[in-house]
Amino acid sequence: MIDFEWYRSFISIYKYRSVSEAARARILTQPAMSQHLAALEAEIGEDLFIRAPRKVIPTEKGKELYTRIVPLIESLEAASLQLKMSASSPDALPVVKIGSPVEYFTEQALERIKDAGIRCYSQFGIASVLLEKIQNDEIDIAITTQRLQLPRVEYTVIEEEEEFVLTVPPSFEMTPSEDIEDFLYNQRWISYGLELPIIRRFWRQHFKKRPEIQPHHVLPNLQTLLKAIQHHMGISLLPRYLIQEALREKKVKIELEHLAVKNQIFLAYKLKHRDHPVIQKTIRSLKKEEVEK
């Protein structure tokens, strides 16, 4: 008779392509993980992996088994979670763990989830970190500007056209006769990463090349960038929603508005949560869709 834990170990080995890595992820010893795999292979009657130096490679039978059992196990886990929720106190709101860039969560998401009927545990970070947390089940939903091809992760669009505009101090003056690219190249740029994430896209979209500039300041998030611009420390590209109050108070202004860069924002979640009632209700709230009370 097949032990359910054998399937869990098999899925972990398939995901990590390594018995030792899978054992660490499941907090088991490597011999125990190897025994689970050997027992499952004996029960099925075929090898599920080809052993190679420092990794294992799924056989065709291994790929077939993975495709068949993962949806079933995820469905069982979702059903168990729903039963657990229904058995708890009716006054205890369910917890949803949301990962997001800090500025988007503060300025946009927070108001949308206030009536979602959940307790929110939030974490902040960049897209690559948040998507890794999704894969490791550290968060339930990630708000991200990247749509990476990850196993068992699904995406839905939350914002079709988040717009980044060139944001400068009120005293900033352009030289009309100067070439725009040369003029911008010689400015003090502020970025939230050495890789110039939004600035790089801006340069490629409008000047058809990679920007050969060094940021004058590298700051941890967009809200700090906005404060730095207000202190005349340089210029940057910021989302329009973030600068509205500063624009009204004339602490910053927009230059070259016609050169705005548009960005899609996604919600990422595990496929096993596709039918999870609380997580899907939270997603609808974040997308500003009508939800049932």
C-alpha cells in the first residue's frame, strides 16, 4: 500500500531535482527521502528518476506521475484547509499573507483589502524575492511587475497600465536646444537598484539602447526616491499614483510627460489556490472587483 508521504517526497525531489535539497525542504534526512523514493518506485514497478552526478532527472514515467498526482494532492490540501477554517471560531478572520512592493501596498493595495474580511500578514520586497516566497509557500499572493515562468504559479493582471513618469524637482529646467538623450544622460539619476530597472526600460523604449549611466544615489524604495527628488538630489521615474500629493503641493513636477513608460502589475499565486475561497476573494478585492460580503 502506498504511503501518502512517499508522494510528498516524490514531488519535492521532482521540484528540486535533488534528493538532498528535497530532504532539506521537507526537514527529513537524506536516507529517509531516498527510502520514500525507493519504496514508491518499487510499488509502481519503474524508475521515476535517472540518477546523475549531483542531480536526478525525471523519467517519462516520473513526468507522467507528477502530472497526475500534483493536482490531486493540491486539491486535498485545499479541502483540508477549508475544513480547518470552517471548524475554527466564526469570529476568527482567516489570514492571507501578501507580498508586495512597499509603495504599491501602502498607496494602492491597503485601501482595497480593508473590507476583504481577512487578517493580512504583509511582507515587502522586489519581484524576484516575492516570487521565490510564493514558490516556498511563505506568502499566498505576490504583487509583482514580473511574470516569470514558474511551475505551478498562476498570474492575473491587477493593473493594465501603471504609468511611470519623469519626476524632477520644481526648479529643474530643460535646455530646449539640447538633444534629449544627451541632456538626460548628464543628469543625476536616482534609482532603487544598481540595475536601473525602470530607467533601463525607459531608455530602451525611447532611445533604443541600454543606458550607460551610473546612478548618483541608490535608495531602497520608490517613496524614498520621491523624498530625494523633493530634496533636489536628482531625478527619477516614478509611478504617477505615488506623486499626486507632491504634485499638488508643487514639491515635484513632471518633465517629458509624452515619454512615460507603462508597466503591467500582476498578482501571482499557487495553482493549488485557484479555488481557495478566501484567497480568491482577496484577489478580487485587490483587483477592485465586486466581492460578496
